[in-house]
Amino acid sequence: MESQTPAVELIDVSLIFGGDRPTDEPV
């Protein structure tokens, strides 16, 4: 597990789960 880019993983998980709004940029 690469703990270098957690934002990417969070966004990826968000997209997979909801895909409504990324965790990095809550727009």
C-alpha cells in the first residue's frame, strides 16, 4: 500500500462508492 498519495485513493474510493463529489475537492 502506497501511503504517498492518500488523496488519490480517497477520490478513487469516493468515485467508486458515490462518485458525486471527490474527497479532495468538495465542489
